[in-house]
Amino acid sequence: MSTTTRARRTASGIALLAVVLTAAGCGGTSTAASTDPDPQVIRAGYLTVCTSLPYEPFEFERNGETVGFEIDLAKAVAEELGVEPDFKNEDFDAVQSGQLLNENACDLAAAGLTITGDRARVLDFSSPFFNAAQALVVTGNSGISNLDDLRGGRIAVQAGTTGELYVTDNAPRNAQVVPFDDIGEMSSALNGGTVDAGVYDNTVAGSAIKEYPSFEIAAEFDTGEQYGMAVKKDGNVDLLRVVNQVLADLEADGGYDKLYTTWFGTKKKS
């Protein structure tokens, strides 16, 4: 699957983040704040959610079922609406570009999407639900401790992600950026020695290390990234209001912390 980021160009993303979150947080405050939201779904009785697997622990398949941290958040939205969630595994680029939402193939996008300025032009984002960064992953005893050590080297990234953009902007000029369709292919290439390092969202680097114990994180880069779910641009403000309310309620009643501990094994850093 061709993905286009679970990471983002930090310069443009952060610059527009305040605007994005203002719109997400109040999406219809002037007239809709006094009325209950009335979201429409494309299939009666279901919240159709487009995701992109695997992106453990946010969304992945286990025993034939789509599970994960963000999946549970989407399930909470469906529960609030009184409908059943229906998860569709789709090409990441088709999700993050807004194509599937515009085609009414799904109601909600939940695919580890970093909120960026470019994406905010084609998607309406929820309030952020997760803070992320980028991690440089190498094999043990590689001698690599930062991007500068990769002069002349090959760096694996997920195609179209913010990780790819970060590496393109910050790696040595003579380093080769090698895009892969998903993190599984990245990890396989790093394990097989066809690349010298890989840059992952730090939130999923742990799953790669779990699969390949010889991997280790050499460095992390604080890029200020935040994840959000998304709806059709200018197309479903009422659903966006419900999503934001569910996220706020989970944060307030401790439900978010319970989900976080379930999927990450630790308490959320304050």
C-alpha cells in the first residue's frame, strides 16, 4: 500500500496546526453549539471507518479482527452514535488524500494520520489524540547514532509519510532515502541488510523491535507531530463534533488512560 504519512513536514504542519485545531474543536460553534449534532452515515446502522493496516499498536489485525488503540477510539465513537463500527483496510494514500472520504467510501478516517497543513486542506481533523515523534532504528553494533552517521548510506522510510519528509529534509545529501509501502517491508529490508537504518514514527518503532530483537533505537527526533482522526472536508461537521466530544469524555473520565495502558503497556506521559 502506498502510504503518505504518518509523519509530516513539520514546518508547514506546525504552522497551521493552531488553525486546524481551532476548526476541529469548534466546527460549527456559532449556530450548532446550541443544538445536538445530527451526523449522517453512509450506511444505516454502521460507522464505516477507513484505516490502513498494519500500524501497530494503533491499527492492526489479530486473530482475524481489526484491533488497536485508534480502533478502540473509533469504536467509542460508534458506540456514542448507537451504531456498529465497520473497519475497511485501505491504501494509506487514498485515506490521507481525502479520496475515500470524498467518494463516500467511509465516514471516518482512523489511520495514524499526522495532522498537517497540507492534509487539513483536504480533510477535517478531529482534536489531536496522540503526540508522536520520529525514531532512527538501526541494527545492534551498527555504530550509527544519528543521521549524520548515514553519509553515503541507505535509509528506509514509509513512502509519503512525515518520516520520509523529515529524512529528506535532514539526512546528509549523499544519503539515499529508500521508500517502502509499509513498516513491515521497511523492517524486512533493515533486517536483511539492504538498508542501513530506518526512520519510523516512535510510536510504532517498538513493534519493529519486538519482531526483530536485534533492532534498537539510535536516536529520536522531536518533530511535534500529533495524530487525529478525520472526516470529509466540509462534509460532516456533526460527526466531527461527536468525535471531539468522545475524545474529550474519554480524557475526562480516565477511559483514554486505560486504553493507552492497554495498547502501550505504560501510562501516558503527562
